Amino acid sequence: MIRFPKFKISLQFCKVIPLIFLAVVSSAGSSYAKCREIVDTEGRRVVIPEKINKAVILSGTCIETIYILGALDRVAGISKSIVDSALCKFIPALKRIPVIAQSVRNINIERVLALKPDILVTIGPEHPLGMDRKTIKRLEEFGIPVVLLNLESLDENYYSIELMGKIFGNERRAAELINHMKGIIGGIQCKLKKIDDTRRIKALYISGAGPNYIAGGYWGKQDIRVLAGAHNVAEDIKLFMTTVSFEQISIWNPDVITISASAKYTAADVMNNPHLRHINAVGQKRVYKHPREIAGLFTPRVPLLLAWHTAKFYPELMIDWADITDKFFKKFYGVSYHDPKD
């Protein structure tokens, strides 16, 4: 079982909930005769019903975990950003769940209240794209417990899966998923021991509307490039994503460029960009756009994205990321992997 020092999960009768809170909860339609306390990834203690029958999930980082746990039928509302992602390709049941928010930061509170959910799960305000504190406070004032998942590391990823297992009552399956993820990552890290510091490649990760919209060093040592054994050339820019000059990219001179699946351009567009023709990655034709079905930082699929990156960075390690991905999809989603495998 994963434990963070400041985290504690306990089951208890809610004898200390103020009467005014119980009145608000009753008006929201939830039953708190018996409940428990959980701690989310931001260290907040949240009181939730012992049995979750109806949940609103606005974070794509955990919706697939809930599916893997066999609890998707208890999700009453999701955000449009989840429906627009690649998840619907291998979890088509998502299309049947009502969309009650455009995104984490653009929700219709009245529609949420109308569903009378037992719980709402979203990304917290500590994340650059997370829900603002004012909205969280309003939801809680209406008696809706809000669980915040701000995943910035593999440990928090594992913890969130464990937490979903406890919330939805399937800890065994959650542990199975975590162990499988750790097995993939452990195998990759073992192979990366063959790459010493003198052989580490310099990598840049880009996205957005143009190739100078880059991922900075926000994730630190948990950055997907760093986990895959590369040096993040943008590590000193402590931002999630930002725009830099093409001159700066030339100064960094990355050996490999990887492109987010959500980017509105291709690897060929980058290699044909006149501002980038002198950098190593373009000269050596080492610019890659990762497949959409394995996109997702700190979701259950992060080992697959890690395997893909490591294979692109160090082809000599012979990491068969497509086979790893196909086995994962069959085991946890019940379908084969169909995106590009090169």
C-alpha cells in the first residue's frame, strides 16, 4: 500500500459533522448516515459517503482508472475535455455519460447540483489548469465533497489509483494496476542503467499551436523526458508550458524533439521549419509525434508514454513499446492497441 507521510485514510461514522453541514448535504441529495474521511493529493481531508453511487468526474487523469475499477456506471457527469480526448477510442462508454462541464475551469454549477452527486473529483488549483478555489468553495458550500487530484509524480499517480480503489470499493484491482505499471517502469529503468551520463541525449518536448510552445521544467525529476533517461533542455524554465523564441531552441540545440499528440502540426512541419533547420534533432531526423492513444501525463498510461519516449531516445535498448502498450490495453481496457506502432 502506498503511503505519503501526511496522508491518512480512515473509515468512520460522521458524528462530528456540524448540523448545518448535514442540512446542506441533505438538500444536495446525498446521504451521510455513514461516511469516511479521505485525504486527496493536496493534503485536504475530505468527508465522503461510505458508498459512492453517483460521482461527477472532471479530471481525465482518473476517469480511466474508474473504468478499470469497473465503476464507470457510477459516473453521472464528466467534462467535455474528457469526451474530446483519445479515451473514447478505447472506452466508448464515456460517450454515454452526460457532459456537464466544458473543462475543469469552465463548469455549470447548476448542472452539477441537479445531478445530486455524492462526490466530485477534479484537478486542484495547485495545477496550472486546475479548478479555482472559489468554485471549489461554492461546490462545498452546497454539500458536495470535492476531491482534488494534482498529479506531479509517479508516487502521486499511484496514490490516486489507490485512492480511487478505496473510494469505489475495488482495492484489489487498483493494486493490480499499480503493480503492472511499476513492472513496466521498473523494466525500463533497469535498461536505462546502461546509459551513463556522457551518453544522455538532450530532449525538448513541444505542443500547442506552434513548435516554439514548449514544456518547461515544471515536473522536475518526474518529467517524462528525465524519467526516460534524457536531459530536459528546458529544465530551468519552471513552467508547465510556455512560448520561447526559436533562437532559444537553437541555443538549446536538442538531439531529439518529441511532440504532444494534441499539437496542431506534424513532425514533418517541424523538420521543414526554416527556424529549426540547424538543430541536431532536425538534421538527424529525430523529431517524433507521440500516438494519441498513449497521450496522458500521470494517468495509468504514463508507463506506455515512458516506454515510447525511451525507445525514441535510445533505440539501442530495444524497447518494444508497441508490444508493451498492446498488452496493457488488452489487460486493462479489453481492446487491442490500434494507433501507429513505429
